[in-house]
Amino acid sequence: MPTIPLIVVWVATMCGYLPWSMGYAFMNPMVIVGYGFFGLAIGAQVRDWRWAVGATLGTTWLAVLIVNLTSSVPFWVFPPWAVVAANAWMGVTGALMAQRVKAWVPRALFAGLGAFVIFSRYLPYEWKLWIGEHTTDEDLIALAVGCGILFVGTWRLRR
């Protein structure tokens, strides 16, 4: 189980500061689907699958709640339900897969994704255009479904 300071930093950053600073830009489907990848990081840290799944789903929903509570708009805004379902599918399957494999595997996958995001500004312009054209809601949902199927396949192979 992670230590209390690590949990406080996680909640303060991923569920508090980041959504608050992004505002309604946080509701971008790319960000919501990206939060599904936290299942890999959480599942590698938390060894009880129920807590890992709960923390994965709770991270996204707490962040959406923070965005809605800290805005001055009189009505609540939610991401499209298909995107939320894709986030939940990928988060749950990622957390479950991380329970079955050695802890360095999901951490390496999550770190690789993070490195890609951080260093994506160095990609050639044509690649950025291609990525921009292929990140529609349908493409992101297909990515989440494909990753979830891969995670389930990996989880089932380790039995």
C-alpha cells in the first residue's frame, strides 16, 4: 500500500491542481481517456485490486467534480458518456493487468506514455498533423477499447 504522503500528493495533483488549473479544458476527451492510463500506475502501486480499481475510477471522477465545483457556471458539465465509459474500461483493465504482472511492466508502460507526451513537441510537424487528425472521439474510444483488450489478454495469460 502506498504511504500517506504519496496518496496526498496524488490526490492534490491529479484530482485537485491539474483539473483546477485546466478548467473546462480538462473535459477534452483526450485528457479524460488519458486519465484511464492511470490504472497502470495505480495498479502497480496498490496491491489489492478493489482499491486499485476504486482509486483509478475515483481519480477521474474527483477531477471532474473539482472542475465543476470550481467553475462559476451554474450548471454541471460532463464529458461524453462514451468517453467516460472508455476511460473506465481502460482504467479498470489497466489496474487489473498491473495486479498480475511484475510491477516494473506497468510502470514502464506508464513512463513510456509520459515520455511520449513530454517529448511530443519534438516530433516532426507532419506527425503532429497526423496525430491531430486521428484523435477524434471515435479514435480515442477505439484506442481505449484496444488497450483494454490488450490489458485483459495480458491479465488472462498470467493465470
